[in-house]
Amino acid sequence: MDNRLLLIFIILSTMIPIKLFGMEFGYGVKAGISISNFSESGQIKDLLLPNKTSLKGLTIGPFFSVKTMERLVVQLEAIYTRKGAKGWEYGIGNGGDILNDKLHQEYNIDYLEFPILAKLLLVKEKNVKPYLIAGPVISIKLKEHYKQKYQSTSANNSSDNFETTDYGLMAGGGLELNDFLVEVRINYGLGRANKTVNEDWLKLKNRSISIGGGYHF
């Protein structure tokens, strides 16, 4: 009987938010697509990835929210996301001639991000609630790898070209549809993402936009 009561309590706790000291607690999961790129500066800024384009990756993870005021929510998250960029350039032959075949390059960096966000609900007591969200974010690198492809030859190797931590600002907006949400955010990296012995040579900063949805339990 005790085990059954415990099971009922666990199920109910996932269905209703917790209230404590006048604050309402909740949690959920979200997932989406991240579109990332590098902001470059330095003397060799255009040499790392010529013809640079954005990289698409997955973003997914749980969030925990605390409703401190009627329309103000503090939201903590732990989000896996892939960032990086890709580019291409024409190959060079043994005699220095430029070839027609393209050399494709791609940097992939997987992060676990910890945003601390203030969420402002623009309306209250509605089934559809628009909101704004903003706050700092700290990122911890999980792994990175470098891809290269030229003609029929390709390589996918682990690398160590980027710092283990990063930080920045996150801002965006979305809609709450009952227990569901849809959202768009911008992640603006402030720290130098790449490892370097001289920042005058090359300084990379992460930039990304994510589009996704989620569910409140």
C-alpha cells in the first residue's frame, strides 16, 4: 500500500506545479534547432573558414521555473546544444594552381549551457501568453570535432581548438499555449571561444539563434 501511495504522489507531482512561500514552481523540457556561426576578428580572421556559413544543430534539455511575481518568472535551464560553423575554399594543386574542386571544412562544438533567465509574461490569465526572456548564460564544452572533405576523401577527427568554457547573453520571446510553448532566442557570445596565444591573430565568438518548443509538466 505504501508503494502505491508513493507512486500516486510521484504521478501527481508531475502533473501540478508546486507552491511554496507564495511562489509557484514548475519544470519541463524543450527542444529545437540551433543555427550558429562565428563572429571573427584579428589579422587572420578570414583565413580559418573562407566562405563561412552557419551550422545547424540540435538543442535539447530540461528547465526549472520559479514564478516570483504575477507575471515574472525566473527560469533555470541545462541545455545541450551544438555550435560552430562551416566553410569552403577551392583546392590548390602542387604547382600552386587553383583547382575547381572545393575543400569543405566544418567545426562542431558541443556545449552544455546553463542559462539563468528572467521571463516576463506580457499578459495574464490567458490560454495564449506571449512572453519575453533574457539573461546570462554559461557554457561548458563537452566535446569538439573537425570535419574536412575534399573530392572523395573525408575526415572527421576530434580536436582541441576551443576553450572549455564560454559565456554570453541570451534573449528572445515566445508563446505559451496552455502547457506547450514555442520560442525563438538569440545567444550572443561575449567570451573568446577559440584557444590562441595571441588574440591579435584570431578571436572567435559564438553567435546563434534557436527555434524550438517545449512542454510544462
